[in-house]
Amino acid sequence: MARLELTGEQRDAAYAAGNVLVRAGAGSGKTEVLAQRFVALLAGDIAGREPLAPERIAAITFTEKATADMRRRIVEVLDDRIAREGDAARRAALVRARRTLGLARISTIHAFCAGMLREYPIEAGVDPGFEVLDEYQSMTFLEGQCRDSIADAVRGEKPGAIRLVGARGLYGFTHQMGAIEVLLKLIGDAARLGRSHDWIRPSAETTAALLRAFGAEIPALRAQLIELVGKLLATRGIGGNAKQDLDALRVIWPGLRRAIEKFSADSEPSDLEALSALDAELPAKQNQTIKGMLAEIDEVIKNLCQSYGAYRAAPATLEVAALAADIAAELERRKREERVVTFDDLLIFANRLLHQHPEVALRYRRTLGALLVDEYQDTDPIQDGVVRLLTEHGAPAPELFVVGDEKQSIYRFRGADVTVFNRPREPLAILPRPLCENRRSLPAIVDFVNSVSAHSMRPDGDPDGKPYKVKWSEEHRLQAIRLAGDAPAVELIVGPNGQDADGAKRSARAARRIEADAIARHSAISRCCCAHSATSRSMRTPSRGPACRVIPSKVAAFTAARK
Ligand SMILES: Nc1ncnc2c1ncn2[C@@H]1O[C@H](COP(=O)(O)OP(=O)(O)OP(=O)(O)O)[C@@H](O)[C@H]1O
Ligand SMILES: [Mg+2]
């Protein structure tokens, strides 16, 4: 008996001709379709295509676990295909492909890029014997080196280090990143833009010039504020509380006015007190006659503070950039010395290699017959760049087969960018009929996921803005194929709302902690669990009895008791 029969829609996707993008929901069979595509390419089952040898196919995804799953499925599909093949010659070819399957590039995108650097170390500018640091080792290495460099810079009285560590500490506080994280992010962002440490200083100078320009706006804003307050105080016929507030303001206005007239880009931060004092004395915006004037005054005060802040940020920008540039150069030196390549470097260097050495790109474009990518929603622009450099701009180029689900794009913190997945691209046909049947989960879970997605991803009436926002449409609705069981399928753990005991807003970090603790406690007694942060009070799911109930909460976790 066949290992698994593809449905019509899966078959259409797996055997579609040309470059294909399959966008479909969770558990709808995307990875299965990709594995079937891989074997169809080996077997020559795709119309108009000769069979491809394993070494001419690359199948990549993002985690080791997903890679292992993909590899296992490819092997299973191939074994099944061999068992079903009746023609002796074709069977022999498939058995040969099975024997040499190890030559196929079935790997994470990081390992795929590492392979290119090993093949072309000279062109890539890396030590031929480089050691790859995995994600955790890279983080430890970079944090350790950065901490040492910051300590040296503080001892050397470098202004950027003193300012940054003074303001944020080395490791940061609950609500803000520390000096190490800020600097590594800055250095990492520059590298991801393909820039070396030499670029950080001049680019900061451009930013500083823009920030300084805000200072020139202060005199006009100041004059506008004085004029608006003058007009407000001259307004007659105001009664009630507003009258009392205006009378009080009239008394202190001459002093405030003098202070505001003197306020300039070079004033001390304490001089901002005149603006706060004015703000505090303004009447509440209830009186219709002066409501518009008060809103204008608010706006001008806000602009004044922002212009002042931006102007004052210019020197700090230059100092911190100088520190970042020095540390970036030091990190490069240490990496060369220790002959290591960090996890991010693998992608950045491979991208640079293909970009700067078209002859290398051409060789891969010729030798690779097909490139398959799973979980494409997790791509960042650098990874997408590697795929594009290999597949765009006409022949020769491997055929591209991409699967993913924009609703599952969850690696923003690692740089994944869902706009990359959603961006229209020239060589890809987007399949008109996405897969919509879910075979993995019980109906109550599928219903629940449909409701949560439809609610939290509902379109906001702005079709063009926020390209990063995933918008729900009916084609995202999954249909459950498994039969409903009688045991509960979804359980909700409800946590406290978004405020702590004093009514203060709880930080996302604190809320995550509470959620993680609740899930950890609960998972000790349940078989598996997943979590979701419910952010709305109006969320509802279709009623499924006690198995599926949503309780409004800012922090809610639910467990899928039975998948
Ligand atoms: N035609 C089919 N018949 C039976 N089972 C199937 C079929 N297609 C997929 N499945 C099973 O459904 C489950 C989900 O499939 P798969 O993992 O390929 O989905 P996916 O879309 O890649 O999910 P995810 O979005 O989580 O990556 C797997 O257990 C798979 O074996
Ligand atoms: Mg999958």
C-alpha cells in the first residue's frame, strides 16, 4: 500500500511546472508536497523535465529539526516510489539515486551557505580552515569579546563607552537593552546591510547632520508657541474650570514666557521645565471654544521637545558610532585570529560571495538543477538574497520551489521578514489554489486556530500600508480532515491582564515570564502544549462545549491537550 496518497490540490502543487510558490496554512502538507517534489525531480515525473541526479538538487530550511524531518520524508517518499516502480530501467535509476542521496544538499540554509564558503574560501575571503560557531557559540563569542572591548574603552575613557554604559549598564534593565546588546545590534545591522566597520562612522555623521538640523527649527517653534499661548490667554467668554485654569496661567505666564524665549537648542535639559510647567497649567480640552487651540499648543510643545532631543542626540550618536566602529574592527580581528565564522557571517559571506563573484554564482546556477525551500516565511533579506542570486535573472538557473505560510512567520527577533515572503518576485508562479486541508490537528484545534487568526490578523482597511502585517482572508481558512475525538482538544490557561498589582503596565518580558511559568507548570500534567498571547478582549471562537473556550485576557496561554 502506498505510504500516503496525495490529495488533488497537493498533487497539483507537487507536480506544477516551473518555479512555484506554495502558500498554505499549518499542517496542510507543504513539507510533504516538497518531499514529493524532490522525488518527482529525481524520477523525472515532472512534465518536460529530465530526471535530476541527487547532487543537482538542494532542499533547504531553517532549523536542524526541520531539516531532519524533511530528509526523513524525502527518504520515505523515495523508498515508496522505488517500491511502486514497475519499469526495471526506471527502478534501477531510482535505486541509484537512493544510493547517492547523500550527495543532495538537504540542509539548513546556514549549512548550505557554509558549503559554499568551504568550496570557495579564497573568493569568500575566509580562512580555508575556518570553524563555524553555531548560534549559541556565536552569541557567547560575540558577547564575551564585546564586553572585553567595552571594558577597555571605559578604562581608556572613550566618551561613547562612558555614555552608553552610564545610561544603560552593560546588560541593560527590564525595559531597555544594555550596552553590549545595543552595540552588537548596531554592528550586526551594518553587516547585514553588507557594510564593513568603516561604514559606521560616516553613516553616523550623516545621521548626526540630520539630527542637528532639528535644532534650527527651535526658534520658529518657540515663536509659534508664544503666539498661540498669547491667543489663548486673550480669548474671552470662557467659563467654568477652564476660566480658573486660564486665570492661574495668566499669573505665571510672564515668567514662563521669559524662560521659553530664552530656550534654544543649546539650553540645559533642566530648561525643559518651563515647557512642562506650561503643559501642566493648560486647561483640560473640554471647552469647545479653546479645544482646537489647546491641541495646537500640545503639538507645538511636543515638536519643541522632539527637536531639542534630536539635536542633543547628535553628539551621542557620533560617540556611540565611533565606539561601535572600533569594536566591530576588533571583532573582525579576533574572528580572523581564532579562524572562526559566526552563524550570521555564514549568510552574509555567502551572499557577498555570490554578489561579488558572478563566476561563482554562475557555477552554482549551472550545477544546481533545482532549489527547494521549506518554511520560507522565516527568511530574512540576506537569506532571500542568496536564493535570488541563485535563481533570478534568467538561465542558467535552478528551478525554484518554495513553500511557506506567512501566518507562521515568528522569527522577527532573528531578522525574519515576512515582507520578503509576500513580495512579488519575477520567476515564481504563485499557485492559484493553495492547500487548505489540515490533516494534523483535531477539528476543535483547527476551528480555534482559524478563529484566532481571523481575529488577530483581520484587515485594518489599509490595503497598502503596513506590508509586514499578515492579513487574513478566507483562503487562509483551514479545513479539518481528522475526525473529532471526545476528549478536550483545547484548554485555556488564563493569566493576569497587562497590569501589575500597582496598576502599572506590565512589560512584555514580565508577561512572557508569567506565561512561560504557567505553561511549564501545566505541561507537567499535559502531553503537549503551545502558547498564544491573546491581545483582545473581544476574541471569540465558535462554541465547542468545554473543549474550546476563550476567556478574554491580556496574557493567555492555551494548551492543545490532544493534537
Ligand atoms: N495526503 C495526505 N494524506 C495523509 N496524511 C497527510 C497528507 N498530507 C499530509 N499529511 C500529513 O499531515 C501532517 C502535516 O503535513 P506537513 O507536515 O507536510 O504539513 P505542513 O503544511 O508542512 O505543516 P507546517 O505548516 O507545520 O510546516 C503530516 O503528518 C503529514 O504526514
Ligand atoms: Mg512544514
